[in-house]
Amino acid sequence: MRRLFPVTDRAAGPDPAPSGARSGADANSGADATDGDRDREWSLAELAAAYAYPVPDGRRQTWLRANMVSTLDGAAQHDGRSQPISSAADMRVFGTLRALADVVIAGAETVRQEGYRPARARAEFAEARRAAGQGPVPAVAVVSASLELDFSLPLFTAPAVPTLVLTGAAAAPDRMAAAERAGARVVIAGDGVGVDPARALRKLAALGHTRLLTEGGPRLLGQFVAAGVLDELCLTLSPMLAAGDAQRIAGGPSVEVPRRFTLASLLEEEGFLFSRYRRA
């Protein structure tokens, strides 16, 4: 990853800048770094430090972070997938955020459209995960009311740790049984057919998953926003225009009063902006 410049971190102090990277002021002036320094690729360890979860302070049992990508005109997808509006740098951030999490939460439609597979162990993060008391890979948690999922896929039959399926108590018993036969762990997080976002987080925390990452899709993220449980948004702004009628990063009913978040850090590479906002 090249030309990534920390701008600010109001919530938790300055992000650690690698040697030669410029602060926000230097990024504008160009005064204190050579072109070679500015183009130096950040290591995965430096990215992990920049995106580290906050140290628990006793006020929150969990920390829910979302990672999404959007075009300049607000499209979260192109032809139903996020990959066309992404980049190599975006995928490095994507992989780093996954490597820091205890569990990756995704909606059923996103799992289907994006072809989700089990999280894989990465040697670059193995020691850091051990030091943090984490297993080799994050679990994947799929949120589904209908449980209309293909349980023959590797996500359910061959993960390093069992995939979690979050659903409501009124979900079809035969579909819950199918999930369990495939090796998934069904977690009831709602009294009806759907999932209650706050209850889902409590259930995940009870399983030891407190560093949470959601990758959407837009409907699931909208539910987390509406429930007031989202702590942080990592948003990649892609320097592309898509037009059309693609979804925004969050959908569903609007909140009564818009939620205010504060800018924690801002990084840039080749026109892609990597922002991180935290709950105000």
C-alpha cells in the first residue's frame, strides 16, 4: 500500500505513521518526505496498528466496526458486487480488518452475492492473534431470517472454526436442523423470524466475540445503524462514478435523527480515501 497518509485521530490519539509517511499537514505541503518515502508500501503490521481496536474501557462489552466501500456518487455495488469498485489497497485494508476481528458478520444476501468462503489463517497475523488471545481465524456469522442458504458450501462444511448462523426463534426448524447438520452453529438472536441487532451482539459476546466486524450488506448495516449499536465505520471512498440504482452502504428505514460520528483517521492512495469514523 503506497501513499497512505494519516490525517488525524481525534478519538484515540494519532495513528502510528510509518517512517517516511507524512502527517496531514505534511501531506499538503510536501515538505518533510522524499518521493521515495511517500511511495513506500506500508507493512501489514503498520496497517494493523493503524486500525487496532480500542483498548476495552469497561463502558462497552463489544466494539462493532463496519467496513464498506462506496463510489463518489454513493453506489455500494456495481452489478450486485463490491469488487468492481474496490482496489488492491482496499483489499489490503479489508484483509487487515478481518485479521483483527473475532468474528465477521454478514447478511445472507451478501454471503450469496459475494460468494463468501471461510476466513483463512494468515501467517502475517498469526503472532498478533495469539498475543490478543484470538484463534487463528475469525469466525463468520451469517445473519438470516429465512435460512435459505446453501449449506453444502465450504463456508458451512469446511471452515477452520464453525460458521455461526444468527436467526430468530421463529425460523423454520427444518432449516435450522439443516444448518446444524452441515456443521454450522445456530444462534437464536430474536423472538420472531428476524434478528434483533443488540441481542445478536450480546449473543456473540457471550461466545467470546467482542471485536466485531460487519461487512454488510446495506440492509444489515442499516439495521445496525437504526439500532444504535454501530461503534465505527471504515469507509473506502472509491474515485469512480457508477450512476444506476445501486444501493447505498446502508439501507432500510431512516433513523429519526441522523447519527453523528467523528472522523478518527483518513488515509489516501491513488485517489482512494480510507476513512475511519467513530461514534460521537
